Amino acid sequence: MKQATLRPAIAVCALVAVVALSACSTNRGIAGLVTPYKIDIVQGNVVTREQAQVLKAGMTRSEVRDVLGSPLLSSVFHADRWDYVFTFKRQGQEPQQRKVALFFKNDVLERFDADELPSETEFVASLDTRRKFGKVPPLQATEEQLKTFQEKNAGAPTPPTPPTAEPGTSYPPLENPR
């Protein structure tokens, strides 16, 4: 009687072992159904179409840095060239890579070369592919909308103004002088 109850248990164990071992040899087994999570990898400087449109020949290095930020690559051997490189890798999607190279002459922007750059809205939409964005609402109000808003809020109390210091008022220093 003991042997009769033991046979189905051995058969189930053998079946599980065969399935588990077959998963090791091919990707069609159980292991092929489970994939590890891979984090999104974002590296470099994002340069959008709007930023590139601001760049003009004749801008100084500091003006370019104000628009684009510090370059990802600046070489001692190529002191008159700045490179902005951006890569974005996400599981299940093609990696994105964009490059922008700026060339200076006498510390003034001479020219720049860039890959196809997305607008800021396109770039933000490419980051979150799970959410579907609707149509972007207009960010400017018409004269009629402004008039309606003013009429609705005509009776609303105005916020109090913060107190201001009287002219000639002297305050103690924030730190102790040593």
C-alpha cells in the first residue's frame, strides 16, 4: 500500500525535473517566460530642437553653456570642440542616441552639427510610453477667457501683501563674526 501511494509522487517529481531541465537547454521552457527587470539607462545631455534653435554663430562659450549646459565631452586635444551626447536605453525599445558637436574659434561659436533633435514635447512623450497623452491644451488664454476669469474673480479677496522693512532699518548679521 505504501508503494502504491509513492508511485504518483515519484512520477510528479520526475515530470517536474524533466520540465526544469528542459528549460535549461532552450528558451522555450519556463525560464523563457520569465525575464529579469532591466532599469532604464539615461546618460548624457538632452538637447532639444528648441535649444538648438537658440544657438547662433558668434555666441560666447558662456552663452552656449547657459543654453545647453556643460558639455559631456570636452577634450584637451580638441579645445575648440564641445560634444553633447545623449543615450537612452529601455527594455523592449530601440536605444535612442543623439549627438551635437559645437565648434568654436577664438572662444566664439563658429558652427554646430547635430543629429535629428526632438522637440521638448516629443522628448517627454518618448520617456513615458505607458501613458498615452491626449492633445496638449493651449497655454495661452484668449481675450474672452481672460475677461471671464476676471469677472469670476472680481469679488475674491486679494491676498495680503507681505510686510516690508522701513528704509534705513538695520538687521543683525546672520553669522557671528570671528
